[in-house]
Amino acid sequence: MPKVLVCGCGGIGSYFAEHINRLIETQQIKDFSFTFFDDDKVEKKNILYQNFLPKHIGSFKTEALEFEFLNLNFEKKRVSRDQLRAYDLVILCADNNLIRREAYEAYTLWKVPFIDARANGKTVGIFSNMTPNYLNTIDSSSESQSCQNPFQIAKQEIEFGNVIVSSILAQGVLTYVRTKRMPNDLMIHI
């Protein structure tokens, strides 16, 4: 059974988990195992734009999601580059650039394909190991980057780019599962 690793259960990953769980329940995806990794806890600010409820505050994101989405596996930890080699596909829903660089290295070393979903407010993007000059799409910052525009989140205003890109990502993964074809790069500002 092919194994899919998903890095990140926040603004993109928490909605992506719901989509993938539904695709498995309806047998649109069969014979694939999905494991979501994240070591963050749900904070009050996350309730505004992530797929969590107030009752989840203080819980690990993976623990909150595993009770909702029974067809998926969840691990309460971060993933290292060397762990990626044990998977057939890596999905990046992460808020940091280190795992993006490590996924690229895993592809270079072991040919583990990856799909990278990103959002920043109303701007969304999908990239993959097929993206020409992929490393140029990653800035040099090692800080976490929210899927929300920091100026708007400071005013308690959210955008739905993270929800939109999670849906596009689910379609890309569904296409990959059915055809083994990686999704095309996509960059949209709404």
C-alpha cells in the first residue's frame, strides 16, 4: 500500500485532512495510507482560520484531528529529511521553509516526489518536485510563516486562501493517486 506523508496540520493541513478523509470514506481514494505529522498545539488564534474548535485549544493538532478523521493516521512530531525516504509521496502543508528544503533534498537523493501547498491571505500556490528552479520559490527565512497575511490577522481579519489551496491540493492528490501524474504549478492571487 503506497504511503503518503503530510507535513503540517494547521491552516492548510487541517482542512486538507478533512478532504482526504472524505475521499477515503467515499472510496475515491483506495489502498493509500495517509499519515499527518505536526508537533504544534492548537492556540486560541488558530480557531479563527484553522479547522479547529474552541474545545481543541491546548490539544496537539494531531490529537484533535485524529478523533474527527478516523481514516487517517496522525503523529505528534516533526519530520526529518531522512524519515521522508520511507514514503511514496510527501505533501507539504507546513508553515516553514526548512521542511521544503528537506523535501527537495529527499527528492534529489531518493526520488521521493512531493507536492507543496502554500497560502498567504488571498494568494495561494501549489508547487512540486517538477517545479523548475523549485528552490528559488523558497525565501531564505527560517521563521514560520502563517497562511494568513500578518497585517490582516493582527486586525482579526482572515482570508480563505488556506481553505481554497487545501481543496486544490486535494484535487491534485486525487489526480496523482489515479494517474501518478503530478499536479501543475499554480499561483493565484484572488
